[in-house]
Amino acid sequence: MRINPTPSSPAVSTLEEQNLGRIAQIIGPVLDVVFPPGKMPNIYNALVVKGRDTIGQQINVTCEVQQLLGNNRVRAVAMSATDGLMRGMEVIDTGAPLSVPVGGATLGRIFNVLGEPVDNLGPVDTSTTSPIHRPAPAFIQLETKLSIFETGIKVVDLLAPYRRGGKIGLFGGAGVGKTVLIMELINNIAKAHGGVSVFGGVGERTREGNDLYMEMKESGVINEKNIAESKVALVYGQMNEPPGARMRVGLTALTMAEYFRDVNEQDVLLFIDNIFRFVQAGSEVSALLGRMPSAVGYQPTLSTEMGSLQERITSTKEGSITSIQAVYVPADDLTDPAPATTFAHLDATTVLSRGLAAKGIYPAVDPLDSTSTMLQPRIVGEEHYETAQRVKQTSQRYKELQDIIAILGLDELSEEDRLTVARARKIERFLSQPFFVAEVFTGSPGKYVGLAETIRGFQLILSGELDSLPEQAFYLVEVKEIILSTNSGQIGVLPNHAPIATAVDIGLLRIRLNNDQWLTVALMGGFARIGNNEITILGNDAEISTDIDPQEAQQALEIAEANLSRAEDGLMRGMEVIDTGAPLSVPVGGATLGRIFNVLGEPVDNLGPVDTSTTSPIHRPAPAFIQLETKLSIFETGIKVVDLLAPYRRGGKIGLFGGAGVGKTVLIMELINNIAKAHGGVSVFGGVGERTREGNDLYMEMKESGVINEKNIAESKVALVYGQMNEPPGARMRVGLTALTMAEYFRDVNEQDVLLFIDNIFRFVQAGSEVSALLGRMPSAVGYQPTLSTEMGSLQERITSTKEGSITSIQAVYVPADDLTDPAPATTFAHLDATTVLSRGLAAKGIYPAVDPLDSTSTMLQPRIVGEEHYETAQRVKQTSQRYKELQDIIAILGLDELSEEDRLTVARARKIERFLSQPFFVAEVFTGSPGKYVGLAETIRGFQLILSGELDSLPEQAFYLVEVKEIILSTNSGQIGVLPNHAPIATAVDIGLLRIRLNNDQWLTVALMGGFARIGNNEITILGNDAEISTDIDPQEAQQALEIAEANLSRAEGNNEITILGNDAEISTDIDPQEAQQALEIAEANLSRAEGKRQAIEANLALRRARTRVEAVNVISY
């Protein structure tokens, strides 16, 4: 593959003489273009499509050539939307790769992937451009000098220092602080080092990109008044852009950085957020180009694409590029191919930990998993290295002791280990640091801490000098602000006084210095350690009086007083307040269906006022005991693992428990989709602390599925109530009650069965915790509100069934740090009739829905309720899964062969059960490409019974992934398929070809099979196929076109020898000469044998066989 193709033929397009082609095919962002013979563009050449669409709108689409298909045809990927393009439109070959502007004129500007400014500040004042595809610097050009790049962030500089001119990866799952850390690095490095930066937003959300831009303007990194003095250029390829743009935006940013390094001979900082999205975009493009996916569905060229980007990010003798890259880690799995491939290119890795984030330790950098090649004594010095190693050893010992502490308690440890634990916990908190870019959220001023001060701070903790201070004193502080020498005996402490520790209130501290002068310090709170001749202050903030600007301080006082008088924006002290005499009331009834409301019941969907005068207060008593309905019945969801192992009760309360990123919201959306379609029920969805994007996605999904009827809003089946993340905690705490009140009206007045969805009830608890703190209440366990149980009960006890109707509630519950003992999920358990626990381990295996079959429970799973057959099947599934779980440690140590025959069989069936629990979702079709499935309870039970009985033991476990029995069992006439009646079951692999089945009505059914597995037995055939189509469902014209394309692809397959396929006309003519056909077969087999080892040849051959099979199925008349 040529990284930087150059014109080498007179047929190549130039500015004077352009090669012109025409669009032959458009498939989404992929275009096939036909050029005149001998005038083919090079790989990576930029193609431009200009013209007007059917309504006269101007079209200007740039594409990049990815494949040469033969027959004068190329395949290109568009860098922008292909809306309006038509077959036959003229395409211009520019004769060169994409080129973008470079140089000082790019600073302070925002560009797209094509290098076009998108900040409405006019054109870029430069004519200098550079192609985005360039070779990496040669080995002899590289600079090998080693030096530390100080960031001002303690945990980074001490434990995983960055190399100047190196590549650093930020690894972490969603929501653990990657982007915030990158913004802090940009802020610190631009201010402390005065360097030039380039930021590449790869698959960036528009909102995050705008936030970053505003932050840079506020910090002065981008100078609005004099744009030429800016220190950063920004390049964005947003999430809504085609995959081609997202795949190339990183190269655009890198090209701009290379110019500063190679031409201006500067040191440059290149930030890429997020490199996972670069991989993801490459995966999409690879699939669109028809390549076979590799591990976990990634592109087979993952390593090549990653290398072509990373190897250009390096230091040369002219200058350096120091690159800091955020890497999203899917399911927090560092072995996923995307982060794992990135590791090989990095000089340092900063791993963000969800466990630390859950404790409130920010930045949530894991001190043990984060690494750096720079942490060597010959590079950083003995003092730095020794301190870092002792910090890591202390943290590692604490980690090893945690299990012992959990079982035996802290008191059972030795004195030495207890001291180690105490210091490790102080170190953990001292690693925290307030960020400049997070000041608006935390209220704490940001801090830049020098490396020398960082080392000194950790040395004080490790030496034991600060052992008497409580661990909370080390949270979000640095040592340089808190060590002040005093005169002997000052602060009311006599010489040689035993050290004492005390809390410091907000106020003034006056210290007499050694020169007998008095020093006045303004303290913002914290802790003090007072001892002989010194005072150590670990404060929230401290300023020496002589450093305070009197005018600024007076202005700050006036602003603070004004802020205090305003409880919220626009409110002021003394404003009139009206007591309505009643609780909040919201609209209820049929007029709410199809609408979106806020916590006050006000519509926020721009569809006008709600056509109802009926309202109801959100605070109401729970139904009395005698009003409750006790009848028990199953609420079928169509989701196998739920219906079999943890069935829902009609009118019950169900909790979905799981950490971030394991599929709670997707499962709720699938339940809404299934239940609305299968049961025709009315639903209310309460988005508690919901992200705006997720709420909008859910709204769009409901409209697409028909749950919300746009044409006739009155026929909608759901009302939505949102309290978004940006709203005050009071609104987020009460939005659940608003949704519940609407559901209660349908139950109590309309006497209907209602579904109430709450996503996420953890945010209800979180909002209550914020409100409690604002009210001045003392926090309870893990910082939660002391009224947690009361608030939870007041919500949950109203969600029940009465004699008039029922509310079946399905609630998503985020589990902090995946800890089910956390007070929020633990308190919720007591109110639920069923729990569906999502497992990160299953999600990491690709088992979706990732419902844990052992931890998920239901009070309905009793033989008197569900029946003996259901109960027995569910118990056997759980027993088999439990036994497999018990055997896993033995297997890991001794291997599978050391198990008994019975245990090996149990393991095999358990693994099939695990995969059979998977199921494609309707709402995930756009991501998975697999059509969603609704599986009835009877079919679910039958499927698991087949596995447990051993009837499917001969099938491999992969045959049970994302399938269900109703699709694969086809009744046949006795004795057909060459199998006599009562034949012993046989299992065999199914090749690509036709399957003909005689049905009970003596008619023949022809099926085109694309491979898979078959089990043939008495009067039935079970097919678990890769793909299958009944002949009558195949479009003959489409099948013929696919065959022609497959034949053409095969004839052009790359290899040492050209592959020639003879006899293609046999597919369209029944007048075949047997001798000629046999010769053609022999030639084809010979050609195929010479193409072994050539992936494209093999793939093309498989594609040909599939296409040929479909055409044969169409041509079948009768048998």
C-alpha cells in the first residue's frame, strides 16, 4: 500500500489536464467511479464531485480513493454527506492526496478534515498546504535525547512522567475523565511552556468541541483580540460526519503539527481525542469496502492504520511532536484490540480507574496500571525514582491487603501493615488535584504543582512526618502551600510541644516569623498540624495578606454578597414569593401521551400546550393495604434470559443493576419497544438525570417504532418526563415523582395497566444527596443523605398494583464501581420483585444482553406461579451455570482434561447456555446489523430444554450465539434428505449451497444456505446457519447483479497468479456440455489451489459461491 503516491504516468490528472470520471454506484458514503481506460487515479488521490442536485442545491463532495476494482472502476470514500449525488455525475481526479493549510495562520482557527475553516472567521490567510498522506521520518532523522515534559499534574509527573517528543495514551472507560484531563494538559502546558498545540477531535461530540473552544478562549490559549498570538489549532471530525472524515481527521491534525516541527523547527503538542473513534471509523470504512472483519469485529488492517498514524508522531533533529491521546476502553477491557494495539506505540500510559473516580479521586489515574519508559533513575534521578517506587510499593501492598481487611478487619493486621494502609490511603487522596478547567464545576481553584514540590509532598507522607493527620486532610491539596516555619513557641504552642492536629476554620492566621515580623494568612479552611517550631497547614486555599489586591478583594466580596442574595439566576434577596398553598401539580391523562415534559409538567417538545385541564399533585400517599391487588401473573418481555430466569411480575417493580457501559439504557429501550408492540400497553418514561442526547435518541426510537405516533399524537402509547443532567438537583430529585404521578392517573382513574420506566434511579439518589448537602444535613454512609431510605420508600411504595389497575415499573440502577453493596443499589433491592443484574464479564465476552443468570432473581420463579416445566428448566440452567462457575478455578489451574466426564459435559452445556442467552435487539439493529428478535416464553423453554437434554451436544458452542430455536427447526416429511425414519441423529457442517426440504403438505421448499451447522434426525432438520434465504424471497435481478460483481471481484483477486474462473455461463443456461463443464471445474480448482494464502482470493471465491447459490435458488422450478 502506497502511503504517499506520486504521479508516475502521463495519464495521471494534473491541474492543466484533469481526468474526468463518472459515478457508477453510491452505497452510503462509498462511491464507485468509472474512469476512461488508462487514466485511473492513484490510491489516496482526492476526487471531487461538483454539480447540483434535483432541487438545484450546490454539491461539492470530496472523496478519497481506497480501492482499484478493475474494469476502469475505483472505489472511494466520501469525506462529507453524499446526499444529492446521482449515478452519472462527473467526478474530477485532483491527481494528488487531500491537502490542508499549514503554518502559523492555522493557529486560533477551527478546521474540518479537508482543512476548511468552520469558525466563521473567514478564509485562512495562507497559500501553504501539505498532503495528509506522508511517510514517517526516516530512522536517521529521529532525535533520541531524553527529557521529562512536566505537566503540573502530580500523579502524572511522579509516577508516569511524559517524555518530551513522546507518545502518551490516556486509557479509560466512559465517564472517568479523559477529555477533562486533556483540557487540563492543554491549559497547563500552553501556560507553563508557551508551546504551540494542535488538537484533533476525532469523532468529537459537537458540544464537547464547543466547550473546549470556549475554555481555550477563556484561558488565553486562543487570543480573540489578536488571533495570530494564539497557541493552538483545532481540527474536528464530529460524530455526525461520515466515517471517512472521522478516519482522516487525525491525519489532518498531524499534518499541521508536522509542519511546525519540520519547517518551523518547533516543539509541538498534538492532542487526539479520541483515538478509539479513529479505530471505530476505520472499522466502519473497512466494512463498507467489503473487507472481512478481524478480532471483535475490528478491521483486519487495524495495526497498519494505527502504525501509519503513530509512526509519524515522533521527534526529529528539527523539532518534536509530543502527542497525548485519549483512548476509550470498551467495557473497561484493556485487552480489547483498539487500546491493546495502541499500547505498542506509546512511551507512557495514563490509565484512568473507575474505582478511583467512584471514590471522588480526580484525576482518577491508577498509580499501579499507569506506566512510563521515562521512570528510570538514570533519566529522572535517584530521588524521583526512589519516591515513585515507594509510592507504588505502598499502594500495591494496600491493594494486596484489601481482601484480608474485608474478611478479618483492619485490627487483625500487624502494626506495620496498619501503618502501610494508613499511608496508602493518604497517598491515594494526595494524588487528587483540583483542575483549572473544572473550577466552574468544583468551585475549587485549579493548581499547577511543580515536580520538586510533588516529590517533597510524597516524601513527607512516606517518611511518617504526617502520620498524625487524618486522611481527608490530603484531599485536593499540595505541600507548597501548607508548610510555614514559625518562631519557637508561637501560636500558643510551647517549645517542644507534642504535635497536635486540628481542623482550621475559614478566617485569618497570624504567624510570627524568625525575623520577629508578623505574617498574616487568609485561610479558606483545612487542617493544621502544630508542633515544635513549625505549623503545617493543609488548607483548601491560603493567601498571604501582602499578595492580595485590595481592590480585587473588595470586588470579590461584593460579588459574593450579591451571589448570596440570589438563590438562582435572576433571583434576588427581597423578591416576593407566593405560596401556592399546594404541592407541585402536573397534567395527567391521555393528553400527555406522545409528549415530553419537564419536572413541572411543562411540555418541552415545541408542540404547543397540553390539551387538558386535569392536574394532579406529585406528592400523594401510597395506596392503602386493602386497595392492593395480590393476583400473580407473568409479564412476558420477549427477552429469553429475563423471561426464563428472572421473570417480571405484572404490576411489580423490577431493577436493572449494572455499572456504566454494560447496556442498561439499551435494555430499557428494548423493553419499551417489545412491550408496547406485544402488549399494546401505555407507558410513562422518567428520565432522571438523563443526558440530552440519550433522551433525544430514545424519543427518535419511539417515533420510529410507532410507540409515538407523529401523525396522530393521540394514538401514542408513551409519555416522557425528563430532568436532564444540567438541571438543578431539586428538579432531578422530583422528576421521578412527576412521571409516577402521570402513571398513577392511568392506573387509578382510567383503570389501566401502565408501564413506568425510570432511568436512572441512582441519579434520583444522587440528586437527593446533593439537596441534602445543600440543606446542611450530615452525610450518612459513603456520603449519601441520611434520609435515603425514606426518600426511596416514598417513591417505591406508590409504584404498585391496586384493584383498579397496575403499574409495572422497570428501573435502571447504576452501580458505582460495580459494587452491589453500595447504599444506592442496596436500598433499592428491598423494594423490588425482580432484579436483572448486568455483568461486565459477560459484556466483555460480547454476550448481550449481559444479564447475569446467577445474580438475577425474581420472586415469581416459583413452580406454583410459573409452572413445573418453566421452574425446572430455569433451575437446571442455573445449576449448570453455577457448576461451571465453580469449576473455572480448577480449569484455570489443571485444565479441562483433568475434569471428570460428567463435569466436562456440564462445562460444554454451560458454555452453550451462556451463548444461547444472547439475543439481537430491535433497538440495536443499526449497530449490530442483526435483526431484532422477540422470543416467546414457550419457545425459550423449549430451546434451553434441547441444550440441557443433550440433544444438541454434537453442535459447537458458537452455533448458539444470537439464535433462537424457532428459526432453526423445520419440519420435514419422514425419511427425506436421505435420512430414513427413526434414523439416529447426526450432526454435520453445512457448506454453501442449496437445501431442499419436502414439507408436510408434500410441497418442496428450496433454501439458499451460506454455511453453518445442521443436525438431522427423525422427521426434523435443525439448521444453525450463517445465513439462509428461501428462494421465493430472493430478488432475481439483485441476485444476478451480485453474482456478476462476485465473479468480477474473483477475477481481480490479488495473488501471485491470476485467478481465472471458466464456466460462469453455466449459471444462466441449462444447455451445458458436461465435458466442457468438467474441464472448467478442473481449471477453476487448479487456479484456486494456486491462490492459497491470498486472503482476497479466498474471500472472492466465497462471495462467488454465495452469489451463485442464490441464483441457483431463483432458477429452481420444481424437484
